[in-house]
Amino acid sequence: MTGVRVSFIVTDLRSGGAETMLYRLLGGLDRQRFKSSVIALSGGPLVDKISALGLEVRDLGMSPGFPNPLALMRLLGWLKGQQPQLVQTWMYHADLLGGLAARIAGVDALVWGIRNHTLDARLLKRSTRMIARTCAWFSACLPDRIVANSEAAMQVHAAFGYFESKMQVIPNGFDTGAFHPDEDAKQEVREELGIDPRAPVIGFFARFDPMKDHQNFVQAAGVLHADMPQVHYLLCGEGITWQNSELVKWIEAEGAGGHFHLLGGRGDMPRLTAALDLATTASSSEAFPNVIGEAMACGLPCVVTDVGDSRVLVGNTGRAVPPRDPGALAASWGEILKMPSEQRAALGAAARRRIEEHYSLSAMVGRYERLYLGLLEENGA
């Protein structure tokens, strides 16, 4: 089968982990076998990056909230014009709106994409949880397959009411060509930020969001600072700036402000990641942390909170600690940073091998390609 027409419908195209993974999937699909196009319910910075791949990208311009009938009609018109054989949706709002439009348009196969681990009402907006609940109701009749990016996410959604027999896991994949060890980046980033070249640097790359639990990270940094005052902390992501009064208040309370570097959103993640000595998460909820897979590809040991598939991802190449426990987080950071350099380097090398062997970008893309072709064959398309 050649030239399969696939429309990807995504909730938005901001530079988050879920959206970035879609971008990488689009870039990796075999162009001879798949003719891809993208529809975003609302736009974002990745519109231009996806367009640069040579793919058509349309922005529905939908306002946040519950999908409205006018948006559904406009999306339906676009799908009828594109006549895709398969639709892949990405995140809750797109699953619901795109799923309904795809079925009305008579698409041969529909795949939903779950990119979230938690459905906890304390961490998820009420409107988003309502969309997820509606998706659960429709999951038996709308999609042909429901792909989650982690075993933990699949289990959580099955318990929430998603039709389990249609669910499967395709883990995220990582570009080991873009993310790799880079001693030059280590030196350059330290020079730019005024960090002593001998000082250890811990990185936490995540948007400012309750699920990412930056307060846990900052408190852990305060604990470690008392023991290892030479350590610096590099943070970036949407909302991670010195203009964020809540974040700054937490940092000032720990008395380590001069060792924090808040960079906001960045477009040079491979370089920043390679500049670290250790990467971490501090999240209270996480499905499959892209930033950790990228750090491992850069040859870094990682410390993660034990949520979602984080422990599975790092395996024995890093450490997993309970969420919301800054003391445990700081202790594991300190344990790794105090290792002899040869031991820490060996741990980082093992982390990169783990990504190459189990979580490569090519492996992820291949799984999606086989899924798409298999579904179309099953459906006689």
C-alpha cells in the first residue's frame, strides 16, 4: 500500500511534550507510504515547524473550552476536502471533536491518541476532565484503536471507562542524532550563564503547571544547597521566568536564588540538555517524560519522581523517588553528583544505550506505521 492519506488532528500546537512528539512522528513517517496533513484546533509555535517539513497545516482557531458545533462543521468540511483514509487524533479535545468529524466524514480508520497520565480532579481542569469523560463514553464506538504513550496512562484511562480492548501502548521515541553527549555545549552554556565550569548543573525542563510541581523541585534544591552549595539549577519551559512571582517566591524562600537560572521557553533543547550533569523531574503526575528520554540520549543519569512510566523509562540507569518528597529528591541528586566521575559517566552511557535499544525515534515511528497499515487492511480500505 502506498500513498496512504492520513490527517492528524491535534488539540493545539504549542511546544509541549505531546505536541513535540507529534512533530517528530510527522517528520519520521515514510513520505512515500504516507501523505500527511495536520489540523490544529488551535495553533501555536509548532505550526511553522511542521509547515517547514513540507506538510499542510490548518488552524481551526477554536477557543479553549468545550468543542462547539460550528467548529465541528468547519472541521468536517476540511476533512471532506482532504478525504483522508485514516485520521489520527492527538489529546482529548482532538479525540472528541476529530473523532466525531472523522466518522461523519466516512473515514476508513480512526486512531485516538492519549498523552496524559492523570485524570485527578485536583490536577486537571474541570472542562478537560469533562472532555475525557465524554471520550470514555464514545470510546466503544468511535475509534478503531486508542494509543497511549505509557502503560500507566492506559491503566488510568481504562479505569476511567475507556474501552480497554481497543487500547495499546506505543512509547515515545527519541532522536539520538539530535540529542547526544556534547562537551562543547557544556562549556558554552556555562559561559553564557556565568556558571563555574567545575560546578555541577541539575536541569528541570517543564512548563509551569501544578502537575510538574516546581515547588517540590525548589524545596529539594534548598535541601541540597545546604549540603552542596556549589550546585546550579537550570530551568526552562513556558512560564519559567523571573517574572513568575510565585516561582520566585519559592526560590527566595530557599535562599539559593543566585544558583537558579530561569530561561523561559527555548528552542535549543538538545544543546541545553547536553550541558547538564544530571536531569530530573519533580512531577506529581507524568505519563512518559520526554525530557528524561532526551537527557538519557545525551548520556546523562536522571532522577525522576515515580509517576507514570518514569521508573520504567530510566530502568537501572537512574533513580526514582516518591512524588512530593523534596528530601528524597535531593538525596538522590546528591548521591549521583557525589559519585566518582567514572561511575557517573558509566551510568550516563548506560542511559544512552537504553534509549538506543528500547526507545529510539525510528522504533516509535515504525510502530505507528504498522498500526496504520494494519488497521486499513483490517477495515478493507
